[in-house]
Amino acid sequence: MPESTDMDLDSFLENPEVQAVTTSNTTDLQARLGFQPPVCDVFNHPFSTLKEELQYEFHIHPAAREQLPKIINNKVQKITGAEALDSRHASDFTKPRNIGIVFSGGPAPGGHNVIGGLYDAMKKVNPESRLFGFILGPDGILESDVVELSQEIIDAHRNLGGFSMIKTGRTKIDSQSKISLARENCKRLNLDALVVVGGDDSNTNAAFLAQELYDDGIQVIGVPKTIDGDIQVKDKHGETLCAMSFGFHTAARAFARNISNLCTDSSSDVKYWHVCKVMGRVASHLALEVALQVHPNLCMIGEEMADYIDSERIAKANASGSIDYTAYGMTLRHLSRVICNAIVRRAEVGKNYGVIVIPEGILEFINEIQVFIIKLNTIIAEYNQTHDTDFHTHFVTLTEKLDYLRRLARFSREGHDLFVWNTRDDDLFNDIPAFFQEGLLTERDSHGNFQFSQVETEKVILELVKDYLKIRQEGGRYKVGIKPEWYEKTIRRGGFDPGALGPVLFKNYNTGAPFLLAKDSLTSIKKLNLELVREKIIGKNDDIPQLIQKVFMETVPKFKTQVHFYGYDGRGNDPTWFDSTYTYNLGRTVFALIANRATGQMAAIKNLGKDFSEWEPIGIPIGPLMHLEERKGKLALVLERTVVDTESPAFRVVKALREKWLAAAPGPDDYRKPGPIRFAGVSIESKPLILTLNNLGQTTTP
């Protein structure tokens, strides 16, 4: 061992080179903090005004008109720049204001720049204006936990990810008592306006707060935030007003970078299928963007599953003069077959590895799962109503519950049409892994609803995939292809004639195929032994030669998986140039709306899919975007979320390139390397690929 030397640790730590490599104030951090996002042209003017865009109309739900009468007639407002205003408007525009801002829901990259853009705009107009941040989300409003945001605080967070400046929370201000408390605390701070940065629930809260605080003169502005990308706004004619919520691009790029690394690992180690689940419970936008960024071998889009039509089942029903309503929507069984077929096809060309991307909420798009939940809810509720004991108390084990369902199916088969559970239900349910059956049959929540968020999506799918692959393998229809030249070289080393042994082992020997496939009948070492004996390659009591056994084992697939979940890492990433710039301009938009007396509006940027020079800051009325949706067992008025449009150019491109990305043919894979996230420089990516493709699709369509 080398001799230990005494070292003055204090002096060592003071060494400039040591400090340079241990400081948290990295050069990248300094560059980020110093980056000044460009602003839309309208913000280069000293003043702004709002112009109502009457051509944009919405289908307004009667419940929204009833519950939000003071803001329901708001129009889309375009922000325009002005060099001067009349004295009255100028005085109102430039007066000092107290503005509160709150983050609500999960973090999304770019939130700090919303604050930065708002702060810069208000201070430029009047340095006496004050900005207050509510700590830990809506709880900060209810508990009056607030901090005044200074230049120093804001400058320390510019262009950085997370919501660490003021933190966030998930409390909803959804009762009269909470609204009264919020009103009291906003008045105590003498707020002129409250800004709510959040997703669909948070902007729903913003709408109701705007309604309730209208007569108090406190304006409320929402800002669309969610990495899921499910806050998108179109008018009733299909005109896009908000193409994407902020944070989506950064999260997708972060996921894509990591998944791209797995593509590299997969094609290097050639033994793993990496199954990558990405956030997106209600919509599959993230999975779609990741697919475009990475070109995984397989990407499942939930919305496509829901739109699937089984033409074979429809034809069979037509032939019998009946209607098969279950032919609409992909089943779990079919989904597992699609994945299995892709795995088998790649294995046949020597690629017993790959990358699969699935959205977190894919099972919610499987029709039979939704049917199961509805039917089981009904069965459990009816049982509890007609018996003295509770369903779960009476049927304690999974076996007892399955037996009860089987009896219901038998009654249905015997002609009792009123029974909810039929034979097909029972057959499909028995295809589901036991742990998922148990999950579907567990006690419901206090509202009688199944808690879907607790389901391990990838585990459910993989169990089915593994079961079907086993069936394929036992039937000799799942083989790994091997190269003829490797086979011949290996066999010659053992002193055997490759030409004589080849037809014994392979079903496509001497066909010129680039990969050799073992005969379907050779499904085990035992069957290989029988075949070699029958063909007199070895004697009845001889062992299989080691090199022949080696060749055979190379044809036997081993389905090994690594499961990954991408969510929290992406939403905490530092923002891309797109999200840094988008959110900074959203902050400037928020101030323009407040300075022009707007309330009940959502700050947005139109034309996000186009060049930055064409971006248009606008205010979108939140009230008309609301619809009734079941929440906690009751219908509630909420902001409608947007799912993937399977007719959009972006989705159609992914669908068209699936076969190429599967790469189930000799030759290299088609993996794409998205590269690191940058906010400046020649390699920045200016917008999500979904927006680029959808915009190109619109501009090239005649």
C-alpha cells in the first residue's frame, strides 16, 4: 500500500481547481441563468391592447353557462402592441399592481420562466408593482403562506426546471368554504390579480375562482401546464388556438434521450427487450413524440387501440346475421399478439432484442378492460344490495370470486339473458394474469369506483406476452435466426459437414435465406436428440456433440426484459429552448391580459408549430372549454382534456413508418439519436416534432 501523507484538507478545499470541480455553480448553470429568451414582437411595444377575435366560437355546455355566467361570454382575445394609449387607458395600464401566482399540480419544465416573464413585464411598466408567490400550491392561498418575489429570487431560477422557487401542491379550491378563504386571503394581500399555473383541474379551478372573485375586482388568469400534453384548444371549427401545454417538449426530449440510450444498449448486448412506459394516463401524446424522436421498434398508442376494428369478427357476425359489438376496440389478447408477432419477427432475423414504448394509460383504451370495470362494479353493487353480506366479505379469495363469476357465465349460457356476466366475459377475464384479476376484483373506493392508477400496466401486458411466446415456442413457431456463415464455421470446427447437417437442423437450408431457422419440430434438446438419431448423425446412446448443441441453443429464444418508467425525471428536467421561450412569453402574455382588465382567460400562444416570428400571444376563454365529466363518482364541470388525433399528420407518419422502425429484416435498426437537450446553439430543436409534422401537414394539404 502507498504511504499515507498528511494533507491540509482546509487548504486543499480552498484550491481554485478543487473549487472549480466541486462547485454547484457550473458553467452550464451560469449560461442558463444568463439566457434571455426572445419575445414576441407585440411585447417590443411600450403598451398592449386586446382585440376580440369573434371568428373563434365554441360549443358551450349548458352546465358551464349556468355555473359560470360572469365569464362564459368571454371571447378569444388577441394581444396587439401599441406605441401609445389615450390618457385614461395609459393610466390604468401603468398603475402599480399586486399580483399573486401559484403553481398547481405536478412540476413541468418552464414554470419559472412564466414567473420571470410576468415579473419583467410588470416591472418594466411600473417598478412599484409587486409579485407574490403562494408556497406549496393552492394550500399557500388557503393558508396565506406567501412570499414576495424579488429580482434576486427570480434571477436565481431563470431557465431552470422544476417549481422549486415557490413549490407546488395538488389541493383543489373546490368548495364554497375554500373559495371564501381564498377570497379573504387575496383581499388581505390587496391582490389585483391571481395567476394559476396548472393542468386541466387547475385551470378548472381558475375558471371557478374567476367567477367567484369577479365582483371583488380580482382578476384570475390560467396558464396551461402539463407534460402529458393533453391541454390543447381548438374552436368548434377545428382551428388550433393552443397546440400544446408547456413542459411537454422538455419531458418528451428527456425521455427520448434516455430511451435512445437503451436502443444503443439493446443493439449492443443483443439479449434484452427494454419495455419503456412513459407518463400519459389519459392521452398518449408523450409516447407519440418519443416514437418520433427515437424510432423504437414498437410503440403502442392508446387512442389507436380504442379505434381498432376487428374486421374478422365483424365478418363472422355478418355471416350469422348478428352484430358483434365487441369487435370494436382492441382486446388485451389481441394487443399481446401484436407485440408477440413483432418479437418473433425480429428474432427470426437474429434480433432477439428491441425497445417497446407504451403510454402509462394504455389499458384505459382497451375496451374489454373498461367493460370489465363497468360490469364488475355493477355485479358487486347488485350483490351488496341484494344480500345481507358484503361481496368481498363473502368471497374472500380470488378463487371464490372467480367461481362466482363462472356461475354467472353459466346462467347466461343457459339462456338467462339478464345476467351481466356472459361466457365471453368469463373467457376473456380468464386470459388476464391472476394478479390483475385480483386487482379488478378488489374493493372499490368510497364512491364505488375502481382505482385504475394503481395498475402496473407493463406487468399486465408482459404477463400475456410471455404466455403467448411460450405457446409459440412450444409449437416451434418462435426461433432465433442464425447466420449461415456462423453455422458453417462452428460446425466445421467439430469435424461435421455443414451441408449434410444443415437440412436436418434447419427448415430453410440451401434456400439462400440470410438467416437460418430451426425446424418447427426441434423445440427441445430431447427432440433434437431424436432427430439426430433418426437421421443417423449420432447413435441411439450417444450424447449430442457439443458444437451441434451450441448451434441449436443459439436458435432457442430467451425473452429477457428490462422495464423502465419515465415520468418524474422528465418533468424535473431543465427546459428546452422551446419551453424556455414559450413560458417566458406566456408570462408576458399573462401581464398583458391583466393590464387590459381580462379575467377568466387562459394565456396561450397561437401558431406554436410555426416559426417563432409567427407566434401570436392570445387569451382563450376558459369557461367555454368546460364539459361534464365523471369525477369521484359524480358529474363535475371540468376542462376537457385532448387525446391523440389518429387522423393527424404526426400520427399518420408514425403509423406509416412502423414497419421500417420494427426493422424485422436483415440489416441495421433505424434508431434515431435525439441528442442532449440544449437551450441555445446550432443543435437546438425549436419545437416538438408533433407540432412540426402537424403544421407541415396543414400547409401541404391542398
